[in-house]
Amino acid sequence: MGGQGSTQRKLVIEDVEGGTVKITEAVARRLQGLPDVEEGKQASAAPPQNQKQPQQSQDPSSQGQNGTSYPNNINPEVEDFYVQKLKELQEIRNAELQKQTKNQFAKAVKEVEDKFIDYTASPVCQDLQCKVLECYQANGKQTLNCSAIVNSFTACVDRARMAASTTRTLQPVS
């Protein structure tokens, strides 16, 4: 550890205003994957305070998404022009997507209507239904008196259901 062959290095980070971190040239070379400068040429790991150090900017507004730097002297008129163009392109793209989505929705609605709304049902056993309703109104507290009429209505509905399912199975599927 304390011998001459020790490879431990001391890392010193200075906190300076402006959010930038100053590093030594040796650290910059190691970050770039270059070999270290020989110890004889480097006086110390941390340069004196008054000596100029290379800086790496950590300002996120000056870097792009892939780490490339943007120029700091962008003409505001040109920037506004391109921002406006981007907004227009986004509006066009959104309008196209909305139109496509609307068409897909209309197509899906039409498919569902073709499948399910095509069937029209007419009331079945309407005379018995009226008799059941009248019986329940007349015998509000003694509903078991209406059981014979209810059984007749249920049997009529079952016959109508069977007849409808038979005609559907015999019709060709479109």
C-alpha cells in the first residue's frame, strides 16, 4: 500500500460555482483512455489553486441528446424559425394520426354494427306478457296466484327462443 509500486490514486474534486468540475490533465487523459503521463513529468496529482486547469462543461443546455455540443451563439430568429417549423410538422403529423385513428374507429364500429345490430327482435308472447302484468298488479301481495300464467309465458318465450335459434342456424353466415 505505501510502497513504490502502489497504484492507489487520490481523487480531489473542487467545488466551484457555476456547477462545473475542474479536473487535472491526467484525469482527462485517463477518461479518454490514453496512458498516464510519467510521474517524473507530473509534479503533483492536484495542481496549485492559481494554475489554469482544463474544464469539461457539465451544462446540460449546451449538449444534445447524444452528447454533442450545440453552439452557444445561435441566432434567435433562426431558432424561432426552426421551432415554428417543428411545431407545424408536429401538428401535421398529429392531424394525420387523428384522421387514421378516426377511420379505424369508424371501420370497427361498422364491423360491430354489421355483426350485432342486424338482428331485429319483435316482441314475443305479448298477450301473455300483458296477462302476467295484470295478474301481478291485481295480486300484489299474493304473487303465487299468478304462477300458472307465468309458467305459460315462460313456455311461450322458450318456444320462441328455440324457433329463432333454429332459423339462425339454417341461415348462411355472411
